Amino acid sequence: MGGAAALGEFVLGRRKPLSLNLPMDYPAERLRMVAAVEAAMDRLLPRPAEEAGGKRLRPVLVVAAAQLFGARRADPLPAAVAVECVHTYSLVHDDLPCMDNDDLRRGRPTAHRAFDEATALLAGDALLTHAFAILAQSYAHDAGLVAGLVADLADAAGSRRLIGGQMEDLLAERGRRATAADLAYIHLNKTAAMIEVALTLGARCGGAAEAEIGVLRGAGRDLGLAFQISDDVLDATADTQTLGKTAGKDAKAGKLTYVSFHGVDRARQIARQHGEAAAAALRSLPGDPGLLVWLAAGIAGRTH
Amino acid sequence: MGGAAALGEFVLGRRKPLSLNLPMDYPAERLRMVAAVEAAMDRLLPRPAEEAGGKRLRPVLVVAAAQLFGARRADPLPAAVAVECVHTYSLVHDDLPCMDNDDLRRGRPTAHRAFDEATALLAGDALLTHAFAILAQSYAHDAGLVAGLVADLADAAGSRRLIGGQMEDLLAERGRRATAADLAYIHLNKTAAMIEVALTLGARCGGAAEAEIGVLRGAGRDLGLAFQISDDVLDATADTQTLGKTAGKDAKAGKLTYVSFHGVDRARQIARQHGEAAAAALRSLPGDPGLLVWLAAGIAGRTH
């Protein structure tokens, strides 16, 4: 079977036909997970989340990764909420006038437009801080788990990963000559770090061994790159209504993306390759990776 | 002995004369602690701290509180650095144009003046995140300690304490009618929370029992209020060079302070009362509180 055909079958989910080999209705399972995450957010956040919900991709990955290991050690929902808090904080700060200065996010006004800059700044700070409070409080009965979750999350969100990626992105936008390697660094840290940590936090709650956590970290890296490259493709090809955020902004800003470097078709292909690498890593683990592989295929070939 | 005389003796350190009853040279001990904290910062931060150092009050309190319990459980220096990271992040974000819009801090340009707003925003985010990374990594051998330290720090820095205080302060500055109760809430959360947590994190590293940690939390509350009220007094009475930050800013901004509410003399008296309450709580503990009581006296009657 040729590479293109294999990729096509992978993206269409035909390699393991849903109706024959797979016990779960994945779309329904994903929706159940999103509902569980929303309920956990209502429980764990000081007040109802003001921001529009989005797809809750990262918390769903936390829960799905925990289930891959039978969710043996602890309930993954608090960790899922913690990851979503950090992700949302990063969006709120990234949208601020001194950063991307964006007015629209998830189809609604950004936090500093709906409120004001100071409130958005403090809300972001509070979300980041609360993520660690959730981990410490929700898993207080298992101090070893708290320590592992906090170490992973602080590392992923820190100056060497998420914040380092945002800083490089900022420098690239300010016209510093950027290379394909810079772009890979930005995607790897600004986007993939939080996808990786979603899987590793879920795996820790699931009771995975360190070696298995390492495999999931690698899968998260590929999944994160697939996600960000697809995002670049969508920005270049979809309209604002479909995206829920300002479309064509990257090109307008002369921003370095996989599309500007490689063109739409090649970028799509690279996204699918990373999605396939993630799926292969997931299939190497002992549990049933069906749901995660289905999510990976959706991410690599996403249209919104 | 009358109240005023007792307060005077307390502030002058005469209740327990240094030369007779006290084994340590406190000023020298404080300087040794500051040097140890600076060395720990060089070791634990990704790059040399760019900001001017300040007095390192909070990290010194961490180390002194640990010593009160014999520093039995773990080295307090990483916790001291974590507390200073959170304190510094709060200053960097508080100085931003959308918040206090301040140009000068610790006698040097604020982060967004020395660099730019986006860099200051991300540097603050990185410091906050790194505080939790330091706790998780430095105490990895004692997961129970990590869990306790993270829970305390996230609580103190969170939306119900530090950030809640900053938000209320912001609303008060924007002309919302503020009462003496609002002012007490702001001081209690914006300032005292981080003083409290310095003492409780130190106590945890020292191996204190939960009841002892509670006593230190109360002492920290009084110490924090003494510190902030003295700060209000200094802003009204000292010059910019002495302060290392813009003087008279509170009055110019029509800002609610203990001085605007109670006048300079009464505010000084309230600060000393809180300092004395903190000292009394510290003396109720089994260890030798000499250094902490000396620090409390300095805080309650500080001139810079």
C-alpha cells in the first residue's frame, strides 16, 4: 500500500473500520467527556468560566489518556481542568494588545475586549495559579501524584516550553529573520507542549509507568505539531465564521507559518504524517488506543 | 508599663536587649541569609535575575521560619526562591501600563520600561510558573512536602488572596467608593498573603506541625499588615530616592491608604500594634524566635 493511500485510509478512519473493530462510538464518547469536563470546571473553578468553551481538546486528551490505562490511580477530571486553565490563561494573555492584539476568540470578544486589559491580565494570572491549586487540592490523598503532575505542568507551561515558544513567536512577528527551524521550535513549544502534558497528566492519573508516560509524551509531540500545522492551514483556507477567530490573520501579518514555508498541500501532508506518527506510538501501548487514534486522525485532518 | 512605652521598647529592640539575651547578630544573620538566597536564585533560575534585588524580605522570612523549627525536614532555600519568584512576578505585572503604570521599581526602570510590555508580561508569567517548578523539582524526594508547599503557595497567590487583593485595589483606584473594610481586605490579600506564605512554607521545610504552621500563618498576617501600613506611611513621608520607587504616588492618585484614612501618626501606631501581635505569636512557639521578632520590629517601624 502506497504512502498516500495509507494516509488517506488513516485520515478516513478506514484502517480499523469503526463499525467492525471498535467497541465505542467515539464522537459520542468525546461529547460525554466534554460534558464531564464542563461539570468538573463548574465544580473546580471559583466562578463560572466566562470564556467561550471551545472544543476542550486538551482536557479530553487528559481523560482519554487516563482511560487508556484504565484510570487506575485517580480521577483525571481535575487534571483535565488544570490543563484547560493553563491553556485558557495562555490564550487570554496571548490576545492582549501588547501581544497578538486580537479582538475575537472562539467566536466571541477576547477577554480584554469584553472586560478590560487589567482584568484580562489578572484573570490569566488567576487561571495559571488555580491550575496548580487544583492539582494540589484534588490529589492531596496521593502526594506522589501531586508532585508528578505539578512537575510536568510547570515544565510544559514554563519558560523553556510554552512561554519560550510565545517569546520566539513574538520575536519572529517583530521581523527577526526566522528559519524553518525557528518555526518548528515555536510550534513544538507554543502548541505541542500543552498537548504533550495533557497526555502525560492523563497517563499519570491512569497509573502509567514512566516508560509509558514517555511514549505518550512523544505521541503528544507529534499530535501537537499536527494540530498547529492544521491550524496554519485553516487560517489560510477557512473563513472567520468557521474559525471563530479572525481568519487570514497570519498572512496579513506576514507571519511565518507552515503554509508560508511549504504551501497548503505540503503542510497538510506534514500534518497527516505527524498524526500518523502519533497514532503509531499510541498503538504500541498495551491498552486500547481507539479513541485517542480517532482523536489524532481528527486533529491531523481537521476542518475547524 | 504603658502601651506607648511598651511599643517603643519593642520597636527599639529593648525588651530583650541584643547584647545580653540574644545569641545571634541579627543584622549579620539577615545578610548571610540574603546572600544564601541570591546564590540559590542563581542556581534555580534559568538565567540571572534581571530585576534589582530589593531586600529579599520574603525569602529571608522563609529561611528564618525554617530555622525556628531547626530546618529539620528540608533545605528552605528553594522554597525561599519560589516565594520571591511569585512576589517578583506580582510586581512586574502590577507595574504594567494597564495596572499601576509605574516607571520605577527598586530604584531601577520597571521591566516593561527596560524591555517592553510583552516581554514583561511573559517574564511575569514565567516567574509564576517557575515557582511551582522549583517546588516540584527541589523537593521531589519528599512528595508530601511538595504537595503542602504547592497548595499553600497556589492559595496565597490565587484569586482569593494575592490576585483578589490586586483586583480590589484596581477597582478602588478606579473610583469605586471604598471603605476602611475594603482597604483592610486589599492589604490582607495583596500584601499579607505572601508574607504569610513565606512563613508557612519555611515552617513546612522546618518540619513544623500543622498547629505551629497555623500560628505562623497568623503571625504572617499581622506582619503583612504591619508591612503594608508602614509602606503607606513611607509613601506619604519619604522621598523617591529613599524609596527606590516613585514617592507620593498614592496621594497624587487619590489612592485609599491607611494614611488617608487615619493620618500618619495613627497609621504608624497601627503598624506597630500589628508588629507586636506578630512578635507575641512568634514568642508562643517552642523555638527561639529572636531573629523573626527582630525582623518583625524592623518591618513595623521601617524607614525604607
